[in-house]
Amino acid sequence: MKVVCNWLKDFVAVAATPQELASRLALSGTNVASVESQPLGGVIDAEITSNRGDCLGVCGIAREVGAIFKLPLKPISPKLVESSLVKVSDAVSIKIEAPELCGRFTARVIRGVKIQPSPAWLRERLEAAGIASISNVVDATNYVMLELGHALHAFDYDLVRNHSIVVRHAEPQEKMKTLDGVERTLDRAICMISDGDGSRAVGIGGIMGGGETEISFSTKNVLIECAWFEPIAIRRATRFLRLHTEASTRFSRGADPEMAELASRRCAELILQLAGGELLSGVVDIYPGKRTPKKISITRAEILRVMGADVPDREIEAALGALGFAPVRVDQNRGQIGSLLAAWECTQPSWRCDVERESD
């Protein structure tokens, strides 16, 4: 994950140099391969471990930096102007037939866009992060993926048959041509995005879209897909297909299902800024995989056992709070600072699927 330092500052007001940032990140558990000097304020090449899918976006790294430097994370609040006349639910339909593979699927539609090259600032950030610029709409999806750590896909709305999307299992020996021009033979365990009555595949869920509905310079109307795909299924599919992409890297490591709608809004905001058009009101949001946040208890006794060091109450609560765990003191001695019997109840953030128990 290449972290563009000037981009990082969109989320946290850190004044440290790229070298200092890299050093502090390394000390907190994020391995750093290199620091490259660039006009954009430096680029840190962070080696993200397989359990930290939340750090595959600038926002996720910014959260770590905020916790390290005790700085607040700036809120993400896309501002959208929607059509008052047309609802997106009247323009597109979504059906999930394989909820075990796709736990959430959101869709927005923007009409009347103008496909053209992206402005210099966006091209420079993408290229510094290792992504080639294609066009303003495609670049917007890649930009949001790098920014928020959640992959998206844009379809040419007019090429989607019946303006209908069906998410299903692949048929045995089904074939489709992906955006890289390769015809691939699929397997029943692979999640397919299909259109119309579901018979035509237009994308491999969480991995790569198809060529038949891709964005081109003649595209006028855009369908934004932002979904959540089951990590183990994505890992199996990438091995079977021998196809690894930026999207599959994120979904296979456990993307944040709660991020899907926000990333869709952010992408719509960016497309409107770059390509113009009219955003249909609302969002189609099918969410069969929604889960109740998990509660995890942590005690001072376990902190002492694992770390071998005592940490003041305020530091425990500040660090866990900055990382999104919302700690609440629950022991009977909660009025006593530094109690050996101190215990906190934390709520597992949706982006930290790797944290399931106290020792985590």
C-alpha cells in the first residue's frame, strides 16, 4: 500500500515528516518497505499484513496515525445534490441470489456525465499510489478505493440489460470476458454479477468487471456499484482464476461492510465534481449480511499479562477510542483509577474483523 503523505493529511492534521511517519508506523506494527521523496510530500510504501484489510486505504492509515500522534480523524461527509424528480429505485433493480457470497450491494445512478481525462491533481495522486489514470469516472472509483479502502465498480448504465443486476453463483463451465480482454472459465463457487434476467455475466464479484458494460468515452449514464463480498470466497476465486486485482486484495482481507454506502456516496460526489451529470435521488441498498456489532471485554490483568507493562487508564481509553473500539469501564471499581481489577467493554468496529477476542 503506497501512502501519499499529502493525501494522508486530508484525514489527519499531522505535521511529521514522511520519514518520521514511517518510523512511528513501523514501531506501532505497520511494516514499512521504503519512503520515497516526491512532490506530493513523500510516499510511504507500507507492507500491510493479511489481517489488516482496514489499512488498505488512506483513511485506515490515517486512523493509525491519529492514534499514534493523538490527533483526531477528520470526518468523511460527502455532500450530494440529488434529483428531486427521479428516484434511483425506479431506474435500477438489484437482486442478491447468493447472500453467502455477497452480503451487501448498493447502487447509484448518475445521468448525463461527460467522460474525459481526469484533472492533474487526481492523476498525480493515483500515479503516486501506483494506479494508472484511465478516465474521470473510472479514476473516481479507483480514487475512492485507495482513499477509503473499499473497491467499487462503474457500469455503463445503458449497456446493463433491463437496468437490472442479479448477484448469483456462476454456472458450471460458464465463461465471460473480463476487462483485461481474457475469456475466463468460471466455477460454481464464484460470485457473478449479471444483468437482465441474470443470464449474462457482466462482472466477477469483488474481482473484475466485464468488457460488455465497461465505461467508454461514449458513456452518458453511469451505474455505481459498491458491494461487500465474503473474504474466503474471494480468496478461493482468485486462486481458481489466477487473477489478483486491487479489488480482490481488499475484499479477500475483509473489507468493511458498513463502508459500502459511504464509499458509494463519496464516489458519486467525486463523479459529479469531475464529470457533471444528475444524480438520481436515494440509493438501492440490499444488505442481507448485516451483523450486530460484537462486544469484547478487556482487562488490566490481561494487559499486564500480554504486555508486561502497566498502562494508565486514560491511555488505554484514548488508544482504544482512537482506533474505534469505544471502550466503556464496566468493573465494580470503575471509580478507582489504576485498579488491577479494571475492565472495559469494547465494541468491535466494523472495519476490524481481525479483532475477535481480548488478546487481539
